[in-house]
Amino acid sequence: MRRFIEVLPGPKPVKYSLAVAIVLVALVALFFIYDWVGSSVLDTGGTIG
């Protein structure tokens, strides 16, 4: 993680805020991917039994 932050451009505050933004975007994308998989692949729309 430290190497990832060091590679980002700009001074330290910009690097840390950019790293936080990247993590937030990744978490939002992961949420939408799980939501899509749950509603299209795993959900059959029927009832159990």
C-alpha cells in the first residue's frame, strides 16, 4: 500500500486524498457488481419450495 501511495503524483496530501478516492470508487464499483450478480445471476425470481 505504501508503494502505491508513493507512485501517485503530487504532494503528500494530494496523494492520500487520491488514494482515498480510488478506494471509495473501488468499493462503490464492488457494491454495484455484487448487486448485479445478486439480482441477475443468483436470483431466479421464484420462491423456495
